[in-house]
Amino acid sequence: MKYRTISLLLVAIAVVGCNTSKKMNQNNYSLDSSTLSDGNNIENSKAELTEKDLKYLKQCLILAEDALMAGDEPFGSILVNQRDEVIATARNRVNEINVLAHPEIELAKWAAENLSEEERKNTTMYTSGEHCPMCATAHGWVKIGGLVYLHSSHQLGEWLKEFGVKDAPINFIPVEDLIKDADIKGPAKGDLIEDIKQLHKRYHQRK
Ligand SMILES: [Zn+2]
């Protein structure tokens, strides 16, 4: 009887321990996390962006600025096929449609309706910001083969803190943890990052 009590106690401790570590992982991914070094490790382990990637990310930046001009948060995304053709574009339309009108989920839906599975595999989504979990899972379900983002969710979280903006209502999870079998690159470095940061700053300063 005594042995059984101890066993149950050990199981209880193990369960509590599991829950605690699970919660800690979730917190690591939240926008207001202080895990800069973890984020950087993930980012540094990925392939470098090419000139072609930067060219398409600049198009995303222009779409993000279009969104800003229209009163939306500056996010823009494009789909590029294997012949290097831009086949679809989208920008944030949260003010115009509803709070779920992120460009990445719009493009994932467009790809599901207009491209074959083989074509989707050979398509890359370029986007000004790393997908939120809603858009990442849409991307994953549609099986778009590539994803290149300009800034990470972690970077955006740091900027929002700097601008004194209230945190998002969800936790952000790195896209690599949500999407299987996609070639993922990002974030960019240098001037483009400063440009997109300034767009976000303008959006939040104007509110
Ligand atoms: Zn999203």
C-alpha cells in the first residue's frame, strides 16, 4: 500500500513537471518573450537569402506600404512559381474585410483554388512578415513548397514593445514548428529590415 502511494505521488510529480515545461515552451514563443538568443539561433541556422529573394521581398515591402496607405497594418505577400513569375499578390485588408484578412492566408486560399498540388509544391510565398500560426497552418495544409519572410514574428514583437504597443491576443510560434516539408528562409538583414520596421512604426504612431 505504501509503495503504491509513493508510485502515485511520483506519477503526479511527473505530470506536474510535464505541464510546467510545456507552459514554458509556449511562453518562449509569445510575442513578448525575452528569448532573443533562442530566436537568433533558429534564424542563423537557415540558408542565406539570395538576390532573387531580396527582389521579391522588396515587392512585399511595396504591398505592405500599400496596406499602410489604405489604413491597414503593413503586411504584403506574393506567390512566385517555378518560372519566376509572380502569380498572385495580397496585402493586409483587416480594416476592409475583417480581422482575419491576412495576406498569407488569402494567398494560401488562392493557391488551393487555382493551382494543382504539383504547382503548389513548386511555388514560393514571399512575405513581409513571418506567418502568424493561422496563416502558417493554412500554408502547411495547402503544401506551398517555399516560404521566405522579411521580418520574423520575434522581431515584430520586439518592435511593438519598443513602440509601446499592446501585445497580440495570441502566442506566436516559429513557422518551422508548424509547417512540415517547406523550404523556409528568413529573416532578411540590413536596409530592408529597417524599411519594414519604419512602416510598422508609422502605422502605430498614427493610431
Ligand atoms: Zn496571419
